[in-house]
Amino acid sequence: MIRSCFPLAPFSVAALMVLSSPSALADRVHLEDGSRIEGELQRLHEKALAVETAFAGTISIAQDQIAGLNSDGFLMISLASGDRIMGRLAYDPQTGQRLLSETLGNLPLDLDKVSAIWPEDQPTPERLVIQEIEERERHNLAEAQKQHEEEQKALAEALVTPDKAWSGRTQLGLSGASGNTDRAALNGKATARRETSFDRLDLSLGWRFARENGQETENEVIGDARLERDFSKRWFAFGSIMLEQDEFEDLDLRSVVTLGSGYFFIQENDHELKARLGLGYQLEAFQTSPTEEEAILSLGYDYKIQLNGRLLFTHNFTYLPSLSDPVNDFRVQSDAALDIPVTDNKAWSVKIGLRNQYDNRPVLGNEKLDTFYTVSLGYNFQ
């Protein structure tokens, strides 16, 4: 309904004929500072006018900076009173802002009382705002759905065991002497690792054998297995078993079974440090001494670092005290090694190793500390 507050003036036929010409006028914004902006009026809503320009795209102009508007086409004008009129806008600094309506004629128009303007073939500004909000919500929902699908895909991939999970190494070292002393020594080790995104299985078997002047002087075999399974990004649980036989330490069999948990302090592809703590059971069967069984504590760490992209340094340390007498009855194991590739594909490498075994209560006649040096050539497989 059009209220009587609009004074009716004689309709200007000449003005409408001019405005009806396709090239008569372009949409134009006259600013309070005297400058003009030409473009296409998009809408006026919430005290801001959107104008599509050829030089800067869509720009926004505050309503209180606008002196007048010219439009080339019909627009819907919504007044603060609630009335709506369709017509064209015409502005002249002498006559002020006018609204040219086919039904109401040539009317003066106070822009301060205009609440909204939009092209006749488009939804109202309020509806456009709702559409924009709905579009943003659909976009946000689509992004959230996409992120969820990516997370589910990553989780599914993490639960799939890689096809090539196994890697390992075989190595062999020889040494000898002849003349005043005839000596031949052999040491070797085979390791294998099966690794997935959430667990690691390490297996190893090592041996040392030596003869001097026709007499056997060394004969030791050590087997080790350890399984680690992650239950968070840095925490993991582990279980291990170690079997050892050493003829020249009077040891028929030493078996150590351990369960515990560990934590990654450094977890990178070329740099890793993890600590572990667990409880275990140890059985030692000797050739000439009684068999011993006891509960033990296992505390240690595993460290590795890739140097210069080729050299690999590793150090494994384990402290094994008896729970019944941890001060006077304990063992310490330390293994350090430097792996030096000798081929470009790193398949063949030389490993220099240093191993220390300390037993605070050795069998009578044995030393507390055993130190072994090894240099071996090995083949690495993936």
C-alpha cells in the first residue's frame, strides 16, 4: 500500500523517454565530496551500498557518504516507513534526488529515509543475506564433511599393515693371527624388523666363536625378541624375551622375560630417542653352580641418529637390577654401533660395534665386566 505522504507531481514523459533509452544513463553514485562512481547498483542494505565497478569489482559505500543516485534500470526502493516503490533514480545537484515512477510520477526522494534498494529482478536484500548465510553454512558443512572423510581415510590407512613391513641385516666379522699365536675368531649377527604404523617387532640372533692355539676360547650365542605396540602418539607397551648361552662364563642358559611401557622423547625419521621401564623374570642355569631365579626391574633407552644422511649411530642401554637386592645384585648391558654404508644404495655397509656387559655378582672366577669390539661387513635388506 502506498501512503499519501508522497506528493504526486505531474509525470514527466520526456524524462521517462530519456531514461528508457538503453544508452541514456549508466548507474552513477554521487558522493558528498563531489566525486562520482559509475557502475552497476547491486543493493543498498543496512546503511551500505554495493556497487559493481569495472575498475575495482564490487565496492561498498556508506549510505551517509552518498549525495545522490542515478540508475539506468528499474529498482525496488524500500522506505523506513515500510512502503515500497518501483522506479528509476535520478539525481541533479540543483533539483536533488528524484524517483521516477510509472504510477506515481516524478517524486522527490530523501535518501536518509531509504532502508533498502535492489534490482526488481532480484530477491530482497534481506533474502540475499539469508541466502549468503545459508551458502556459508553449506560451505562450512561441506568442509567439515571433507575433513571428516580425510580423517577417516587417514585412520583406515594407518590400520592397514604396509606390504613391505620387513627389513633387516645380516653381518659377519672375521679376525685371525698366525705365528707365535694361532688365533681365529668369528662373530656374526642377523636382525629382522617388522614395522607398521602402530607396532614394531625386532628379532636378533648373534654369536661369537674363537679358537687360540687349538683351544676354544669363546663360544657365546644371544637371541632377542621384542614387540612394541603404540597406544598413543608417544607412549607404547612392550614385551621382550632374551636368551643367552656362554660356555666360558659357565652359563648354560640365561632367559629374561620383560613386560613394560615406554615413551618417545624424540620421534623423527632420522633421530629417535625412547625410554622404557618394565618388570621381568630372570632364570640363570649354570654348569657348575645352582640355578637362580628372580624378579627383576628393566630400565633402559634406545637411541639412533642419522649423520650426514648416510652414517647411522645407535646406542642401546639396559639396567637390570634384582628386586630383592637392587643395590648389590644387578646387570648392565650397553651396545653402541656405527653403521657405514659402502655402496650408494646402502645395501652393503661396515658396522663398528662396542658391547659392554657388567655383572655385579658374577659366577666365581669370572670378571664383572666383559667388553667386545667388532668390525663386520653386512648386507641390509628391505
